[in-house]
Amino acid sequence: MKSTHRIQPLTSPANQWLKTIRRSVVHGDLTSEGLCVCEGFHLLDEALQCGRQIAVVVISGDAARERVERLLGPLAGARVFEVNERLFHGLAATESPQGVLSLVLAPKWTIGDVCRGSGPLVVLDAVQEPGNAGAILRSAEAFGACGAVFLKGSASPYNAKNIRASAGSLFRLPFVHDVMDIHFLAAANERPRPMFAAMPDGEVPLDRADLRGDCTLIFGNEGRGVRPEIARHATAVRIPTRGVESLNAGVAAGIVLYEAWRQRMSA
């Protein structure tokens, strides 16, 4: 039988680690130590596979305890705590948590790192719904993007919903967030590439846009779309639709990124 001496029981909601987790979830941002809150076993597994440092794991329930016991080797550097169901539900952002929550050291990149790679560069222009932002990160990784830029006004990549929607892509795809327009445009000018903005009234149908080379793909706010001060630097492309005026930001990004990937593969 596996030893569980490293799993420490916690009973006080005033424990510093639990307070840190609650604060991070409420604010949708990193802890002061640069840790992000990840809920569920999938994200824990992804973090381990990516070699990310895991500082803390909090579990609740027999099923979660049994699974974590099998991970005590890979989790050698982490502190593992067990809490009752009431305390755990006070930490989790989901309505039906899986009984495991981890604090993972977030990766750090610079805007230079993000802009240097090969493949499309994805820009989120005030995409405010965390689920959309996370889905865009996931599609960006799936279809070969070199990285992502969250312009100022976009959802925090460390919002719990964003982390879940990214399904681990946040650990692998280079990104920077809270970037001012002027800093993004300056970095883009250092390595010029064609810019395309996804817009419902774009003059160029998506399948006629030349996305074969390295390019920048811009996706805008769910309500107002790409801002004029950003759109004027780009060619506006539209996804031809029938019966609907526009698509969800996450869905639209997936379609545009797939088309860019298809064109590169065909070329």
C-alpha cells in the first residue's frame, strides 16, 4: 500500500495557503508568488507533463486522494493538503469540482519571445470572456501559432475559467498579457508580417486571404469587435456565414486559425 504520510490534513479556513488560493480565484490572477490556480486532474497532469513546478496540491474526497497517492512521486516537490468537502467548495470556481486543485508556477515569456516564432501570431484585442480567451489559446496551439498577445482590456489568462478552457495550452504556447497597443505595434514592426483582423463586415472573404506565411491574426471584443486603432493596421477578413451576422469569438478564431493552417499545409 502506498505511503500517504506526505498528505497533510487541513481543517482551518484561515490557513495561509487556502487564503492565497481564494484570493487568486476571486481576482482571477496569479498569486504574489507567481502561481496560478488550476482545477481538476487534467490540468494537473498537463502541468506535470510540461515539467511545470507545482507548489501545492489540495484534495478532497476518497477518489481524489486515491489518484493523488499515485502521483506522490512526480509531486515530490509539492505540499499536498487534504480538506473536507465544505472547505474545498469554498476554494473551487466550478460548481462540480473534481476534488483536486493545484498551484502551478506560471511560465514567463517576453513579447519578443512571442513575436519571434514561426507561424501565425494571435492577438486578442479586449476579448473579455475568459472562456473565449482560453478557447483561442487552445486553437492557437492546435493550429501551429507561434504565440499570443493579450492586449490591455482582455481577460486575464490566469482567470480560472480561462485556464480550464485552455486545457493546458497556457503551459506551452508563449503568450504575454496586459500589453499596451503601442508596445505590441512596436514589437510587430521589428518583425513585420501581414496583419489580418477577423471582422463580420471584412472586405476579404477568409478563403481569399493569403494566410500561407507568417502572419498576425487579430480577434476582437465580443461586442464591438476589433478596435479601429488596431484594425487600421490590418486587412479585414470575414468568415462567410448564412443566417447569422457574426460568430462567437472563440469559434471564429478556431475557424480562422484552421484556415491559416490548411493553407500552410497545402502550400
